[in-house]
Amino acid sequence: AQTVTQSQPEMSVQEAETVTLSCTYDTSESNYYLFWYKQPPSRQMILVIRQEAYKQQNATENRFSVNFQKAAKSFSLKISDSQLGDTAMYFCAYFGNEKLTFGTGTRLTIIP
Amino acid sequence: DTGVSQDPRHKITKRGQNVTFRCDPISEHNRLYWYRQTLGQGPEFLTYFQNEAQLEKSRLLSDRFSAERPKGSFSTLEIQRTEQGDSAMYLCASSARLAGDYNEQFFGPGTRLTVL
């Protein structure tokens, strides 16, 4: 069974700084997808960024980028120029066997 | 289309009562998923449908839980004889086949269930 581990329950950073959230996963599959989802307080889950395992190039979406290390089964999220609106729970997720498996999340607080 | 919607947003019930939740997916999405999220945890998979067919159920889905998607559009999740351990956020997500895969899921706002 696939597992996803997020080892940082909480993080905080000053506005405009850069922060990196860690995620590791375990799988025996060779092709899969990895995601970072954001869940703001009392609001719904939204997709931040997606990575296809067969692609070597790390995904980037504006201020969000990932560092995907397939051999190490590591998938970290970097948020540059952090903004107050980035305050949220961030979940790393693995898509395999037709469903998502989530980590336990990292609560990120951006400090003004 | 405004995205995935769920109803009700909040439900408070007494132990032993039955509850039913509804999910309306994005209209062109033929896959629909249910997840459960307890406080401080990530969502956990419960079940999913492709069109009207229920293709997989998690072991988390005890026989008190039943889900349907009768016409391949909206879905309902019913919990019979609720227990306090059923208190959680129930999330619905939908997806469409994209480049050969259904991996990108769009989530609804969830139904928060509190069992007293």
C-alpha cells in the first residue's frame, strides 16, 4: 500500500520569505502522480501543483515549485515570496490505484 | 459550472440516527469520489464511482455506510445508526479523463458531521 509522510506538522514564515514543505512517499509503482493541495481555514481543498512521475522536470506554477526526487521518493513544495493568503493546511498526495492517498498535512502560517 | 457542491454543509445528529449527504460533481466529470477527513488528519479514501458504477470501496466503509450514484450524476452517502466515531468532514471530489488518466480531482467544500 502507498503511504505519504509529511514530517512537519506546523511551520511559520515571515511574509515575502521562501518556505519549503517536505513530503516523502512509498510506492512500488513506476508511474504515478503527486500533488500538493492547499486547504485554507474553513475553505475547500484546492490543487496547488501536480507532478507526473515519468517527467524529470520539476513542476512550477507561479510562486510554487516542487523538488521531485524519484529515487529518494521525495516531493517537496517551495513557496517563494510568501503571501498572507498562503496561510493554510498543505497536503501532499499520491495518485495511484485510481485514488488519492494523503499525508497528514503541514499547517503553514504566514506572519505579517 | 461552479464546481463540486455538497449539501448540507453542516449536520448535527444524535447517536443512532441515520444521515444522508449529497454531492453534485462538475457536470462533465464521470468519476466521483468520497473521502473522510478527521481533525488534524489528511483525507482518507472511502469509495469511488465511474458513471453509475461503484468501482471500489475502502475497508473504512463499514456496512453502516452506503453510497449511490443512480444516474451517473449526483451521489449520496448514507450513514445508518451513526456513532460518535463517525464525526468527521466528508469530502466529495470529481474528475474527468485527462490525457488518459483521471488523476486530477476537484474537491467540494465538504459536509461536517457531528454526532452527539
